[in-house]
Amino acid sequence: MSNFLAIATVTAVLGQMLQTAIGTDVPGATVTTVRPEGLQSGTPTTGVNVYLFQVTPNAALRNADLPTRRSDGQLVQRPALALDLHYLLTFYGNEAQLEPQRLLGSVVRTLHERPVLTRQAIRDTLASPTYGFLSQSNLADAVDLVKFAPSALSLEELAKLWSVFYQIPYVLSIAYLGTVVLIESSASPQPALPVRSRELVGTVFRQPVIEQVTAVGGSEQPIVMGSTLQILGTGLGATGTVVRLAGSDLPPQLQTDTQLQLPLASPPFPANVLRAGIQGLQVVQPTQLGSPPVAHSGVESNVAAIVLHPIITGVSAANITGTGTAPRSADVTVQINPIVGVAQRVILLLNEQATVSPAAYTFGAPSRTTDTASITIPVAGIKAGTYLVRVQVDGAESPLVVDTNVNSPTFNQYVGPTVTIP
């Protein structure tokens, strides 16, 4: 790498190298490094002017040093800027004796024979008193040496280039590209501790895929507390596989390459962790790395959505008002499993058990200050009667009980849970 003096050093060394060649081929010719604006600017009457007219990022190395800093801003490595230098070489002299063309031939021959700025050429130039202002340059120590190659400019491109030199007559010229100059920052990165040992581990990447999640017993069964989840897919049978649900990573109860089973109970789930509503489920397979092996984050499956339905474990009515055919008001208390969070939305659904024009009502639960398994919901303006009770928690609805006794008069009908409003 080089410091900020690298660009000026390349120009100085290039000028010195060309001076040696043209001084022999065209006696009296000199090399200058000024803006080509005519004789009044210092260009020679006979000689070559070297002018750096453009600097561009090197396409191959512009991102080679990334990243240079950690996320906290600490320097990891010194930033290095890779640049290409674009030079315009103009030739002056007696046109009758073709001096510009002789100088052009001398320059292109020299740069074709010696296209690289050698370390010795750089040191010799920096040792000259003429370039004392470049004495701190370290270009000679750079890993990559600067190489020159002619740039193929069309007539239109050359005309546009000369148009920047306002009202200056065109003289014979050629463009060269010098690549690559690496300029490094002087900042010092924080040194890291040395590596004590190295270990290379190879593993087969196998992505688990979840295709379906149901309750054991069939896809028509609602998923409730006490259900056993059945996770179907591919690539599920790796060692150490866990199921991630509600912030908990739990080993499955049954595991094959295409199926996992996990009971929704406490245990294995921590108490009061699960909530009714839509839950995201993933299969996670950690990777064992190191000596001795230590579990690291491995591969994760796609996220599958499940709906955990609440269960009504008890229901009662209190503070009932109204007589005769007048509408009734009451406080209906519902016991729910799992517990309901403070921010969850709860709706009470009442359906009258009647054969003729059964009534149906919907009531929202009041806000809560704590998570709870018991919610009291005021109801008003309802008929006296017996009602089937359901609750919706964040859209997940509690299931009703179906009579499965073939000898019962209510066989295959909804029979609970119910509440009576006398």
C-alpha cells in the first residue's frame, strides 16, 4: 500500500523515465508535467508534456477491502483506495523536422519496453533533490507495481478531451492508463489476538421444509391446549432437531425424516407461555461445531402458521336483571385455557338453544390490566333462555362440544358449553 503521495510519485517517475529516453533520441528535448495550455504555461518548445487529466476507481479492486469496520464502528483493517490514473502525453517541436512524431515514437517504444514503474526507478526519482517534496512517499514498498498501457481514444473522445483546454490549439497527443495505485489510510486498526488453533468442518446443507401442521387425529380437528401437533414435511430427522413455538425450543416427542410430533401441554411448554390465536412455528436444526462440539445456530425451516383455539373450561352468569318477557342483562364469566393476554381481543358469542327462531348475540370483553384465565363480560338486551357459549381470542374461536352418544336424542348436535339466563 502507498500513502497520499503515491499519485504525484507516479507522475514524477514517469516523467524521469521518459526524460532519459527522449533526451537520447531527440537531443535537447525535455519532459514537463504542466497543464497543456500553450507555451506560456511552461510546456517545452521541444519535448513531451505529461498531464494527469483523470483519476477513476479501479473496477477490479474498488471493493476488495470491504468491510473495513465492525458494526460498532471499530476499525477492522485499513481502508485502501484502488485508483487508475489517466495521462495525456502531448508532443511539441519543429514540425518541419517531425520532432513531435519522433518524440511520440520514442515514448511509445519506451513504455512498451518498460511498462512497469520498477522499485529502483521510484527510489532513484525520490532521491533526486528536484523531488524533495516527495521524500516521504512509500510507493516503492507497494505490493502492486504501477503498469502503463495506451488508451484507445476515438477521434470524438480525443476532441472532447481537448475541448476542456479552452482556446488551446491541438497538438499531437496520446493517452495512457496507469494501473493500479493503492492508497492506504494511516489509521491503525485494533489488533486481534492470534489464532491458537484452526479447525475445518464440512457438513451437508439440508434445509428442513414444513408442508403441513395439524392436530393428531386429523386435519379437521382444531388445535387446542392438550392437542399433539403433527408436523409433516421433509428433512425433519436431523440430530438435535427442535420445534420453535412461542419463543420456546422444544425437542419433538416423535421424530422421523417426514414427521414430528409435539404435545401442547405444560410440560413440555413452560406454564402460561402459549396464547390463543395465530402462532408461527419453525423446525430448527442446530449445528455442532468445535472441539468439543458446541451447538451453534444451524438451519431453520420455513415458518408455518397454526391457529391455537381457546377452550372454555367453565361458564356462569351472575347479576341477572329483568323478568317476564323483558330483555335480560347479566355478567357472564368464562374460564378460558390458555390464559388471555392483556392486549388480546376477546369476543363472546351466544347462540340460543331453540328450534324456532333462535337468537344470537355478540359482545366484546372489557379491557384488562393483567393476563387472566377468567373473563367477565357484561351482556344486555338478550332473551331469557339457554345459550351455547363460544369465545374468540384474536380471531381464534373456541370449539363447541358435540354429542357423540348414538342413543341420545341430541346425537351429533352441539350440546355445550352452555349458560342459562333465567
